[in-house]
Amino acid sequence: MPVKTPRAPARRLALNVLLLFIFAFFGLRGQAAWAKLRVATTVPDLAALVQEIGGPDTQVVSLSLATQDPHWVDARPNLALELSKADMLVVVGLQLEIGWLPNLQVGSRNGKIQVGGPGYVDASQFVTLLGVPTGTIDRSMGDVHPGGNPHYLYDPRSAAKVALGLAERMAALDPAQASTYRANASALVGRIDAARAGWEARLLGLKGRPLVDYHRSWTYVEDWLGFRILTDVEPRPGVPPSPKHVLEVLTQMKASQARLILVEEFYQNATLDQLAAQAGGKVLRMPGGTRFQDGERYLDRMERAVQVLESGL
């Protein structure tokens, strides 16, 4: 007579397997629901804004440092790897990154952050652009940006507009956190506006004064604070000055009593110190961006810039 195998252990085993499958399925879904939004930005100013909007549940990386000229960044393989993992890529735009970013996008093989992809964000769309050239443009004119001047993040008014625009794009990618992004952006804009009122009062003495810049980086700050850019030390954007051009700039500075030369700290040119000394003035070496890797916020970076400008009053 055949021996019957008890069915209870087999049923119990099947039930346990089913429960494990259910727990694993919903556990994975739960992990996906709470996964951090991964954002890459081309410059640290944008990274700092995104981090304050996203908070600790957003993972942010900047592809460049505050000490680097954002026109010329070494497109290293590790940067392509960062882009391969990103849900969102935020760029300054206006061809600022055209010399290095496209190769990294191709190398990332990440369709989300390609131009036109759901995670690609050109932050220049959120601001009122200045310095848009007119007429025919060619390479003989130097590093001219056809769409407008890309250095809008030096103006806190533009940064506030960018923050609000980024919050909406982050909300579209991560609807579950949409209210958090919008609330954080609104609070950030409030802090920027409050700080800006103080900065403007401290820098009132710059209004109407003639200044010289090295690269054409200060168009938006000129519009914000009301000083006047007399001329550029670069004869054309991105082209180092010749001795003849430096002499022409010196002549203009003396004639207009311009005493200050603005330059980002990542431009190292000893000619500027000589030029300022001969004009009876000084070089103001401005922050090139937020020291995001060191935990600095955008407001901290702007406070450093204001302090440098104050030193020239």
C-alpha cells in the first residue's frame, strides 16, 4: 500500500515563497519611491541652488569647480560616469559649456540628460538675457555667445528666477516631492531677496562709477548695481591682451578715472596688477563660483563677492 506524503509542509513552503515574493516586490517598489533624485550641474552655483531646493533627499554633483573657468573644463571619463547616473542635468546654456559638455553627454549613454530629454534643463530659459549680440557673428570676434551673456548667475536676481524654474522641473521629474521642492525654492528666494537689499545698500557707492573687467563676465552685475563697464582687458572675449591693447586700456582708465578691475579668481594674469598699479587702482579678484564641494551655499558665495566689491569702495 503506497505511503501518502503529508501536504501541509508543501503548502507551507509554497506560502512562504509567495510571501517572500510579495515582500520583495513591494520592498523594491518602496525603495524606488524613496530613491534620491540625482542631479548633475555644469557649474557649482547651479549645484548649490539645486541642493537647497532638493534638500538632503537630492543627490547633487557639479561637473566643474569654482576654481575652474567653466568655458574650459577637462572632459574626464569620471564626469561621463556621473552623467550616466543622473536623472537631471542642469546647464548654464548659451554655449558656455559647448567646448566640453557634448562629449560627456554622448559618453554617458544616458538618454534622460541629452538635449531635449526629460532631465535636460537649460537654466538660461528662466532669466532675462543681456548682452545678446546683433548683426553677423563669426569666430574672428572671439568667444562671443550668440544667445546672450551666460554669466547671469553672478546677479542674485537671476539666481532667484533660476531657483523657481528649477523647482518646477524637479517637481515634474519627482512629483511625490513637488511640494517640498516648491516650498524650499520659495524660502530660498526669500533669503536671496532679503540679503540682496543689504548688499545693495552696502554697494551703493559703486553706482555710476566706471570699472574695467578682464573678461566680459559682469554685464548682469553692472545692470544690478548700476556701475559702468568702461572696457574689457581682453581685446575680444577669450583672447589674451597684447601690450598695445593693455596700453589702450590704461589710457582709457586714466581719462575716465577708473580705478577698479574686476576679474574672476580663476584667471591668473600678472598684467592686471601692473595695469591697476599704473592706473592708481586695484584688482578685485572675484569668486568664480560657489565652493560647493566645501559645503558653501549660494548666499555665502555672494556674500564673499560683495565683500570683495566693498574693498574697492
